Amino acid sequence: MGKDEMSTLAPAAQICDVLVIGGGPAGSTISALLAGRGYQVTVLEKAHHPRFHIGESLLPANLPLLRELGVAEEIQRIGMEKWGAEFNSPYHAEKMQTFSFADAWDKSMPMAYQVRRSEFDEILIRNAERKGAKVMEGCRANAVEFLRDNAGVLVHAQHGDDRQETWQARFLVDASGRDTFLGNRLKSKRRNSKHNGSALYAHFRGAQRLGGREEGNISLFWFEHGWFWFIPLADGTTSVGAVVWPYYLKSRSKPVNEFFQETIEMCPALAARLVNAQRTTDVEATGNYSYACDQTHGPNYLLLGDAFAFIDPVFSSGVMLAMQSAFIGAETIDTCLREPQRAARALRDFDRRVRHGGKVFSWYIYHISQPAMRDMFMRSSNVLRAREAVLSVLAGDIFRKTPIWPSLAVFKGIYYLSSLRHARRSWAAWKRRKEDIRV
């Protein structure tokens, strides 16, 4: 139903302060925070935990959030230590460049974790339950009505046994991920015109990893049609995925498992790591996934994480941005419900802070396939601490007061000067990318 549709309270509606749609990292995080502040919180999660989800790589900036939630030790037990990122390029003689988080501007966040999302997400949602949130698994929200005078919302949902149930809440949180519950119903979801990508991914056993402390590093491999990720997990499994331009995925004429193997063989450096590996899952494919919604909020609702926008997983920013938006969202809702006279300002601040994360990462994502950017990543220098500042972005340290912004401006200036210096190459690459992202 549309934003302006009105309704009165249904007689059988369940009552809560905050209704959260989605029990992933964003939904579980905000539910735990708000329940911990004394609010009646209900979470509607369409699946049953544990459930498979892609996106296994965390950032160092996740760790303070996990500590604040009280789950840091649980995540440590399931996680693979990740001390940095390795970039592999067939376009450079050096072939490989490693970035260590310890070399970022702030040296206090030197590592992160790789996690099985089924385990990670279950830890977060059980933590929300322990904090007092009511979690309804196997329950899919299918309609929303907005009450008169911003009095709250009615959400209609269906359980796995086909039972229908309705909730009335003072505030609604859309943390539905790529389902974009509100974005679709308010018709505010838009394809990202600046980026477009598709993905193929699966899990493997027996993949060749890096040695020593670098074993848990994420590895990225550029190749003709996009790039690959290689994410080692603690149980010996390795997540491997290809992010490709849509035209390439549409060229598939074979079964997806065979197509993925042929794609891997186009990248000799990755293929060598998988020569003795066995694929343990079917290959999954996702098409044209880059989007954003027009709005992050309304008078009595917020959109968090992927429910608001998703760009590209190249810098493993998804879980961090989802959880960070949940922390910001919890502050916002607390202000709106306790001090209504401050609600408008709090919502504007929420919008600014949530959009900030996407804007920071987007610039690097939009340029990562350009020759000048690949050159800078493969032959990075620390002029005016530019390398440290970029490493801070890769670590997710973009919401605190770390003074990285002048040095990031230096990095961008060097990039544009390098692009001008090789103008013909840059122009050809720009035209190629424009064609690549075309729907």
C-alpha cells in the first residue's frame, strides 16, 4: 500500500513500539539496541536461522560495534582473522599488492574477521532475543498501512503455516535487505545509473590460501569481465565469487555451474588457487543488483542497510554499513519517540549520516575498474598520508573523527591527474565502462 493510505487500528492487531522487518545484521542490531533501551520490539524474519547468506567478509570498523552489542567473543570463536586485503592484477608486472589494516591512519583497528553468515547472523538475532526483542521467524511481511497524523503503522504478515497476523507499531524499521520492502511499496527504489553488476558465487574446500597470518586475508582478482573475491573461512571452506558486468552473465549458454568454472579459468591466478579444490555448493547467480531508494526515512519509518541501497561488494562494506546504519537508527528512533519535538532534526541527521557511508565507498567503487585507479592500488604511495587514508576507508573507518579527508582529497587529485596524463587510455576505459554498465 502507498505512503498516503490511511487506516484505523485493526481489532486483532498485536501492539509494539517498534516493528522491524528483517533479521539480518541491520535488523538484529537495531532490535538489540532498542530492546536494551526498554522498547517493545518485534522482528519479522521471513526465513529461519541459521540460513545461508553471501557477504562473509567484515571490516575492522565492525569490531567496536560487535563489542558494544556484547557479542565480540562469540564472533571471535567462529571467525577467521582477517588482517588485510590482497589485490591481484594481470595488468601489472608486480601482479600482487597487499594492504594491511594496521597501516591505516588509526592503528587501533588492525584486523577483522571472515565469518559464515549463517553463524554470524544467528548470533546477532539470538542476541536481540536475549535483550528482549520478540523474534518471529518464518513470518513474511506483505503489506503496510500508515495511520493518520503519523500515529504509527499497521503491518500485515503471513506465517509459514499461512496464518495471517497484523501488528501496530509506533515506528517501522525496514531492514529487509535486497527485498527492499518499503522501497518497492513506496515505489522509491531506483536502479543505480552509475553502476551495474551481476554475481556468481559458490563455496569450495581445499583451496590454496596465503601463508601465516595472511591466511585469512581477502584476495581480489581483476579479470577481463570484472573481478573475483576469495574469502577464507575458519572451517576450511573458501567463498569464491565473480562480480561481472551484466552483458557477460547474459552471454551464458551453459548450466551455471559450468559457466562459473569457465569464468574462473579466465583468471589464471585464481584458477591456480583452486586447482585442487572441490566445490561444495551449487553456484548461485544474481543479476543487476545495484540500486538505491529515493528516501532513507519518513515520519515514522527508517530504511537500513541494503533495504536502502546496495552498490558493489568489492570493499566488503555491506555488513559494516548495515550495522552502522542500525546504530544511527537506534539513536534516531529513541529521539523521535522520547522527544517528538526533536524528531524532524533527528531524521534529517539520520539521512545525512546514512547517505555518507554510501557516498564515500561509491567513489572508489565507480573508479576501481579504471586503469589509473588500478595503477594506484598496485603501486600505492603514501604522499601526504594518502595511502593511510585510503586504508582507513578499506577498514570502514569513515564515521568517526579520524582526520582522513584532506589526504583522501590528495588521493583523488592524484587519480585525476594520472587520468589526464594518460588521457587516451582513460577515455577508452571510460567509454568501455559506460557500455559495460548499460542495462
